Amino acid sequence: MNTIKNHTNPFEANSGSMRITNLNTVITVVGLLSVLGLIIIKTEVLGFALCLGLFFVTALVYTVFKTPKVGIYLLIILGFFVTGAARYVVAPWGLTIDAVLVLIYVALFFKGFAIKLPWIKAKSSLTLVVSIWMAYVFLELGNPEVLSREAWFYAMRGVALYQFLAIPLLFMLFNKQKDLDNFFIIWGILSVIGTLKGLQQFYFGVDPFEQRWLDQGGAETHVLFGKLRVFSFYSDAGQYGASQAHAGVVFGILAVFKKTNFKLRAFFIGVAMAGFLGMLISGTRGAIAVPALGGFMFLILRKNIKVLVLGAILGIGVYVFFAHTTIGQGNAEIRRMRTAFDPNEASLQVRLANQRKLKGYLASRPFGGGLGATGNWGQRFTPHSFLANTATDSWYVMIWADTGAVGLVYYLFMLFFILISGARNVMFKIKDNNLKVQITALTCGMAGIMMASYGNGVFGQMPSGILMYVTMVFMFISPQLDKKKSLTNA
């Protein structure tokens, strides 16, 4: 067999910069640059921004198609910044989450032509329960009480769609111990950045774009008695406080039990302290529920009577401090947190009154008033309806009003099924100490966010939403990760 005939002399082949001397390549590049230059000349700064954006989007699409896991990291980062970005550039930033999720699925679709993708990894009871919830939300389109299908489209994304799309992707792409370790690092860095931005608002005030947002209505809930409720670059102070408390709980637990790596432990301690500081300056009373229930969940998972007793004493001490003393009353943040322990507090009584009104309205509507009937979407699309003008003030009350008692019962079943599954894995299945601590931290964090969602719409907002989806998946795959570690160490 003659191989010399087909042999190419490397000294005769074009490579590197020589390839652009090809006439077709030169014409294409010159033509493209000319078009871009003309656009920039005609449209000035806007044209430059559009060209730069086009380049960025093209590079991003290429990267995700090449390495779909990059899309998961992008989702986590977007979760932190996407809502705050609208204060600076008015655009439908929320749809970028949808776009990235779809982009990852498209990338996997085309990748499936070259290699067989292990979709079997997404087969899980977690996938099943969130799929049933998505199906119920989809059937809500047929609810005779629905006044706006457009409101349904916007509302269902945070309630069900993101969860439904993200969880199978996480099972497929984000399922290794290294992914979990990287997740904590990325989360910690983003959370600290959130704290720093919050401190800037707390000590130096808001910037002109944030001031415009306050002037357009944000001040009603974020400037109380002349005092700013810090919101950082999050959607609002409620989300900021709960998310920061979430980081405080999770990284606090990681810090306590990280004994071997001093640098990593110092990082965890720093993130935890920054998280609790962010919670304090947010002025969000409901955020205190995160460390309260997260700490209680931690005591249960430790299965240690002595620790449980000490924790109970500490919890009682915190309760007595806020509910039955005036210590620190001169501090505005402590003073506002203290109101969360007052059963006669005015805003609490208003919430309870609204819930009584909703109870009467929903008594004959077991499937609710339709997704998007309440809150901002209700005000936008059906502003004159009863539900749009009745504040829910709670994630669960919103679920109840929108999807009815049937929807609320299933939704709570789904959340407690996920939480109990994670707790069971921690208590009885995971043997590796490091992994046990990591999943313990995530489980306690989820318990805290579930509790805080009674006071605010935390669970369905970013970044808590994407953090919860990652948390759920690792809670479920932790036994498999533990087995892999056992086999490696055997």
C-alpha cells in the first residue's frame, strides 16, 4: 500500500497566520469589518455596544455548545445579577435564564449526534415530583378562573418551569464531587460580592440608577422611617436578607467542620460572617427564620443529644434576647429584627387579615385564581381583579391563591419530600465525613429558605431559586457520590 502519494509535506501546508492569506478569507474578514465599522459610524455608542454584545453572545453560544457544563455556571452567576441588572439597563433580563436553559438543551441535542448522552442519570424521584408539579401548573391554563394567559406565562417560570428544566440538566452535567466543591466556591464569592455591594449602599447610599428605582416605587418598601433597607444587586431587601442568611448558615456549617484545609476554612468563615452581616443590614425580619430553622435542622441531623440540648438553650437565648429584652434597641437593624418576635406587630396583623380574606375567596376555588393572578403579575395584567389587589406577602400564600388548596398541598408535599430525602441520606446513608458535612449544610440551608418563604417570596426568586435546584440534586445524588468515594478509598 502506497502511503507516500497521499503524504502532505508539512513545509508546503499553510498553517497559523498563513491561512488568512487565502483570498476568500481576506474578502470575508474585510467585508465583515466594513459592515461592523459602518454600523458603529452610523449608530455611534449604541452600535459599538451592539457589536460587542453580538461578539460576546457568539462566543458564549460556541462555548456552551463545546462544553455544556459552562451553561450551568452561567446560570448560577446570572441568578445573582439578572434582576439587579434591570436597574441599569431596561431590558427583559429575566428571559436570559430561559435562554440559557434552552441553549444548554439545544447544545446537548446536537452533541447527542456525536456521542450517546446518559439521560438515564436524570431518572430520579426528584425529577418525577417536579415533573408532576410542572404538569399541574400547565393544567392551570385550563382553570376557568384564569383572567390572563400572558400572566400565566410570566408567573409559571419561577414557580415551576426553571425547576423543571434545570434539575435534569444538573443530574446530567453537574453531578461530581468536584462540581459540588466548585459550586460552594462560586456561591461563596458571589455572596461576598453581594455583601460588599450592600455595605456600599449602607454606608455611602445608593447610586443614581438605584435611586431612580427607589423613586419609581421601590422606596415604598425599602425606605422605612428614613432608613434604607439594603437590597444590594438583588431583586429586593427580602431576597437579599434571606439569601445572605442562607449563605451564613451553609458556610457556617462548612467552616465548623472543615479541619484539614486552613485556606478553605478561612474562606468559609469569611463567607459565613459576610452572609450574616448582609442579613443584618438588609433590615429583613423574615430572614432570621433561615438561621433559626437551619440551626434547628442541623441539631436534628447531628443525632447528638448533648448538641441538641446546647442548641436548644442557644435558641431559647436568642428568642429571649429579641422577644423579652431591649438590649441593643438603639441599633436600627436589631430594633427591626426584634419586631419579628412581636405577635401584635401591625404588618403581621395586616398579613393575617389578608389571609382571612383569601380564605373566604378561595373556599369555592380549589384550583385557585390562576397562576399570575396575584402580586406584580396580577397588578400588571389584571389590575382590577380581587387577587391582584390582595397582598399575599408570602411564597406559600401566593401558591395557595394562584393554584388553590390542591396546588398548595402538592407543592408542600414536594418540598417536604425533597427535604426529608436529603435528611435521610445525611443521617443514614452517607459515610464520607466531608460529603456528609456538605450535604448537611445544603439540607439545613434548604430548611431555612423554606421557612423564610412564609414571610417573603424567597423560594421562587433568584438567586435562591437556582441555589435550591443545585441543592436538591446534590441531596439526591449524594449516596452515589459516597459509593464512588468508598470504592476509590477501598
